[in-house]
Amino acid sequence: MRLRQLYEMAVARGIESDPRGAAGVERALRETRKAWDDLPERRRWEFDAESLSNPFADTRILLGDPELEVATVLVGVDMEVGEMLLADRLRERGTAIDLVLAHHPMGRALADLGDVMAVQADVWRRCGLPISYGEAVMAERMQEIRRAFHAYNNEEAVDAARLLGLSVMCCHTPADNCVQRYIQDRCDQLGEDATLGELMDMLKSIPEYREATIRGAGPILFQGEDGRRTGRVLVEMTGGTSGPKDAVKRLAEAGVGTIVDMHMDEERRKVAEEAHINVVVAGHHASDSLGMNLILDEWERAGVSLLACSGFIRVSRA
Ligand SMILES: [Fe+2]
């Protein structure tokens, strides 16, 4: 398969599972097109033209010819300078690595991470939070994230890969959309009268979470007790990074009984405790792996072989 085809497959899977729905993604792409049309000619060089067809700013081919034929991919959650050297070492020892694939974004895909966060407003809307609230607080939080990453050395690993002659791609929100949909469907099947213990058991029956449990990083009950019922469950695994902490309280008021997240900081956990909302933290790398696997199964079916590293747990459902 060519690199461009693999990239397009990943974007297509991301759109299919997007919480905004196909119409919502179309709407976002139309807005991007309008921003481009409205931009004066003298400023168009600043515009990321890829965003006209790919609605995920954190998913890009960062290095390499899109027409490159790809047979073997080194895949990891975080591909840093060490992993680039690892790819080079493996090549030197005779393993042909055609592509380095990271889950977490790098380069401009990381600098623009804030752009993918708007989708959280659509996730909350499904639980009854007004879109006006979601859009207002997310706009603020997106600016905060953009400022936070502005001073960051986003290009470090990409520069190393360039010197080593590696091709690099990152795939973030499409994978997170896939895991979001997958886990939300499984929670909906359990129903609102299931206990937190039953929810934990369901998660641990999924191979990625089972393996993560053995590794000491599986699902944990952050807030709540085993025998209590979950009530309405909201999975919050997509949208770039954590949203504003006030949203946890608003979700409790809107009738959400349990939040299932990849990770949650102490500040948000305390808000959850005060609001009497249960929190299940499914595990960061296992959740990222599950999302990636749901996309990579298609790559595998297309004949690509995968080598896992950097916290990525490969499970094939192909
Ligand atoms: Fe992640």
C-alpha cells in the first residue's frame, strides 16, 4: 500500500466514528474552506492546505513521499528521538522499516492540537449540555492549549527522523474517535443499572485492557464504589486533550452518572467527587492502543505488517 492510501484510510475511519456525525464533519470542512476563501492572497502561505480535506489537525504525514510503498511499519504511542534511533537500528540489523507511525502528534500536528478539541462540545451535547455552553468553554480551553504548546519543541523527533531518512506519520484523533465509539457502544449495551464493578469487568475483558492490567496500567475506579450503579455513562476519550474542569460538574447536573476517561488529573477528580459523579479511568496507553488497533486492522488486511513499540499494545481483530 502507498503511504497516501494508508493515511486516507485512517482519516476515513476517523470520520466514520466522529461524534459530530458525517454532517458535522462536513460542516467543519466547509468552515475551513470558507476561512481559506476569505484569507487574503498575501497570507495564504500560512494556511495548512491539508486541513481543507482532512478535518483532523493532529493527523498528518509529517515526512516522506506520499507515493512511498509501505510494507512494514514501526508503531508506537509516543515516537520520540529514541524511537527514531530504534527504527534506524532495526533497519541496520536488516528489518525494513518503511514508516514510523506515532499515535501522539508531533511537529505542526502537535502545535495545532487545540484545533481538534471543539468536538468535545458535540460529545457533551449528546448528554444534554447546550452546544452554546460547549462551544463557549471549549473556545477558551482551545486557546489555552495552543498557548501551552507554543513554546514546546514540537519538531525534535521529526528533525531526527529527517536526518535518518525516515518517513513519519501521526494518527491521533481518528484513533481516539474509534476507541470513543467502541467503548461508548459497549457501555450502552451494559445499561444504566449495571454496577461500576460490572463496567470494570467489561473493560478488562477487552484484550488491550487485560494486557494493560497485567502491566499495572489497566482500568481503575477513580471515583465511586464497586457495587454502585453507573447510571448514564459518558465516554470521554476523544477531543485532543482534557477539557475544562467545570464541564465535569455540568455533566453531573445534566444527568451523567459515570465518566469513562483515558486519564484524569487530581483537580478534575476532586470536582467529580464533589459532584457525586463516578469516574472510571480506563488507562491511557491501552485506550490509545485500542483506538489505533481499530484502524490498523484495515492496514493489516491491506498487507501491511506492524511492529509495536513505545507502549503500543497490538491486538488484531482483522
Ligand atoms: Fe493519548
